Amino acid sequence: MDLILSTATAGELTVVSVTGEIDMYTAPQLRGYLTELLAEGVTRLAIDVNGVDFCDSTGLGVFIGTLRRLREVGGSLIIVCAREQMLKIFQLTGLQKVFDIRPQLPTDG
């Protein structure tokens, strides 16, 4: 399955919506997309994974790398996730303690 990426803004947040599967084949596309946004100066980022059907360790690595780069510049990352399947992946890996995971975008931007 292909990966579909789109960007919008919500207040001060840049929101990247991801649809499809994040695996070793599509993770480089996601990494490049996010790296480009950070290079453009984005520091407050939300990644909406509610459209993600599957995510392997390569995809999780992209999220971790993005969080690390944002923290280096005083930025922040929110993972928007209400899907039980994706939440389970974060819980099983212990990453729910690392990421700011919310069921929906914050209303304060």
C-alpha cells in the first residue's frame, strides 16, 4: 500500500496526516517529508496517524528521529492517534512514555 502524506496548519502546529502503511519501503518517504518540513523551520509538529493501517519498527524509528531533531531546537511533537491498533504498537514498545500521544489535535494549536 502506498503512503499518502498531507500537511495542514492548526494554529501554530504543522499537522502531517499519514495514510497507508509505514514500513521499510515507505519509511524513507516519510522521513524525507518530515526532514524537509524541519529544514523549512517547522518546530511545532503533529503527526496524525489515524489513517495508518500498519507501522513497523522502521516507521517508529522515523518518529523517534523526528522527535530527537525537534527537541534539539526546542520544538515539540504530538502524535495524534485514536486507533486501537496503533496505540497498541506504542504501548507494546513502551513509546507511549516517550511521545505526547493524543486522541485528537489540541484545540489551542
